Amino acid sequence: MALIAVSAISFSSEQLSSILNDCFEDYLVPVSLPVTAFVQRFGSEGLSLLDSCVWLDGETPAAIAIVARRGDEARLAAFAVRPAWRGKGTGRRLMIPLMASLREQGVRRMWLEVIRENYAAVALYQSLGFVVHHGLCGFVSSRAEDAAAALEESDVLPLLRRSAAEVNGRLPWLMDPLTFATLPCRALTLNQQAFAMLATLTSTPQLQFLWVEPSVRGRGLAHEMLRALARQFPGLSTSVIIPESFTPLFSAAGYATLMLKQYEMCVEFSRLPPAEC
């Protein structure tokens, strides 16, 4: 039986979070999002219910795609197929019309992240025209024994406005300051020159973003900020969303690299022939 595509607007948040968890059954890493985390996380990432989709086999959800939108760019925030439908070319059959629909709506570029060891998924996305844009990794702080500068609370929105204008889309989707406009978070500053954004979705804060005023870069303030954060928040970690080019900075500040690694991939729809999208 062919799977039937149903817009995500036909489902409640509770249903979508449950379907997502079911579709990620036996995945490489455990995925279990309660509905509150589902709403807060994907809402901050730019969730578009109109573009997101659930595929049904009869009345049984077989796959789900969560799509985020920012202007004329889109991101595949999550894509999962339940075990019974995996390994049968299902992913490609579902992704082609999804991408075509986005292209028809004027989306120029589409992004996603995929675990590097998920070789089948990497191959699928490459076959659809996606190319690797960044290698992504995550970090966790070691115990900071040295004295560190005191950090102060800072206003979130003014920081977002300044940093977003300067970053101008050059960072991965989940590190872009636009993400933090609706994400539960707090901002900390070192002398109003270096800033950190910590997500507070859970009881354990997570480092999401580090920014230094352009006029004072090159003075070691990012290193000093990371050490101060490690001292104030023992065991502080990041998500696996940091470009590998930042590894020397984190390593020098005493942060270890997490085992899990991802690729950020991107496809330019204008470079695909119509038959491919």
C-alpha cells in the first residue's frame, strides 16, 4: 500500500511528538522528546507545520518530516521512518515530493544535519543533491581549577540583534542568533565584550552560542569566556552543532570533543534538474 502524505497541521503537538518518537525507534541514538520540548525546540528553529508532513499507511504513521523555514530557506529539522518501512527506498520516495513542494513555494536552499555514522542517510541525501557544508561536533568542559573572571547576566534581545546582523547567516542554522529569539535561554557576558547564550530547555544549561564584539577580537576573550563558563557550570556541554573549525578554540580552553559527530548538508534547488526535485 502506498503511503499517504498528510500535512502536519492535521495533528496536535502531542500527536506529532509521539509520532516522531515512534519513527525514531531503534535509531542510532535514542530520541524521546516530550511534547513541551518538541514545541519549544522546533518552534525556536522555525517550525512550519504547513510544510511538515506525516505519511500514513492506512491509519498507522509510517514516517514524519519536520520542516523549518526562514525566508526563502528551509531546513529538514527531523526526518524519520519507522523500522517496518526502512531499507525499501522509502526515504527517497518521500523526500523527492517534499523537496519539490518546497521548491514550488520559492525555497532556494535547504539544509539538514545528519549523523556521520548514519551511512544510509548520508548516501540518501547525497543522491538527492545535498552536499556537505560543515563537519559538526560537540564539546564538554573539563573541571576548571584556575581562577576565572566573573560573568554577568546580559539582556538577550539586544545581543541577538547585534550578533545576528554581524553573523548574517554564516553559522549553522541552530547556531544562528535567530534561533534564540524564542528559545528559553539566558545570556551571560564578560565585561560586555564577550557573550554566551545558554539554552535552558532542561534543568542543565547548554552552551549554544559564543560571540565576541568584532572590535575586541584577537585578545583571547573567547578562550577566557569558555574557561569562565566551565568554572561556573561544571560539565557544561554544547549540542553537536559546532563547526569543526572551532575545535582548536574549545580544546585550548579544556573542552573535550564528544564522540558523536554530524554533517551539515545543503542543497541549492536551482542546481537540480526539475526531475530531481
